[in-house]
Amino acid sequence: MIRTTNPLVGGRPNGRVPHLSLHLPPEWVSGALCAQTDPEVFYPQVGGSVRPAKRVCAACPVLAECGDYALATGELDGVWGGLSENERRRLRRQARRTGTPVTELGRAAT
Ligand code: SF4
């Protein structure tokens, strides 16, 4: 089963409505490399590797915009902007602790 909220690849896990369906997609979406990739890559099962998704993200022309978006909107699931769920969680904690904008921390991490 495909488990994704990434509007670039479609889907809605756990009955959640993909957040971008509620808004106009940001301009950067048209450059998204994951739109041409198997969506399951971005939502590995528990214990699965995020490396294949990160490889796609590393070559993506909108990596920074995508990472900013996921961090700014509090996206919880999947790999976005080359950042895994755990990495984004850590960055959000660090941002709260230090008062540094989370998008600034995200850009430094990728
Ligand atoms: S950075 Fe990764 S998740 Fe974001 S648009 Fe590009 S390929 Fe998709």
C-alpha cells in the first residue's frame, strides 16, 4: 500500500487530506523530481531505508524550497527536501530550543 501525503506523488495515509489539496500548490512543485518517481520510495515502511528518496532529492532542483515547505508546514510524514521524518523532528526541536528559524536549520542540514 502506498503511504503518502506528498501532494507531488498523491495519496492520503490515515485518512488525512493532503495539505496541498486545500491550497494552490506552490510554484516550485512543477520542478519536483519526485513526481517522476515511485511514491513508495518517499514513504519507506518501518525499518526501511530513506536513502533512495534522499538520492532523488539530492538531484532535485527544488530541494531547498521543498524542505522549507515541509518544515514550515510541520509535515510529519515521508522524505521532503532530502530530510527524513526524524531529521525534521530533530530540527523542529532544535529550532524551539535555540530560537533559530527551522527553515534556516533545514537548509544548513541539506
Ligand atoms: S526535494 Fe525530494 S521530495 Fe522535494 S520535490 Fe524534490 S524530489 Fe520531491
